[in-house]
Amino acid sequence: MNPQLPHGYLRIATACPEVRVSDVDTNVARISGLYAEAVAAGVAVVVFPELCVSGYTLGDVVLQQVLLTAA
């Protein structure tokens, strides 16, 4: 048995950062903060929403090369 997994269980969490559309730097900082909180709480796996790095929009902003490169 792995000593880091008492009784064979993993602590799993979800996290939903407040994101800003097209602001990759801010979004990554917020994601990193939530990740650090999860690690400090002993979480082995943390799941984030799709497109939380770039922000979700119904427009075609996700097709802009500048955003794609940053993400």
C-alpha cells in the first residue's frame, strides 16, 4: 500500500476560478492559487472547467491567434 494513499483513497476536488475572457495571465494566476489551496488541503487530483485558461465566450474570440498563443 502506498503510504501517501491511506486506505487506498485519493482526495479529489473540483475548482471553478473566476475568469476574465482573453486575460490568460490573470486566469492562470487564479488557477494557480486554487491549485495551491488544493495541494495544501491534501488533494491528489483537482479538476478545472474547460476553457478556464482563456475564458469562455460565445463569440469567436477563441479563434484569435494572440489568445491561442498565450493560452
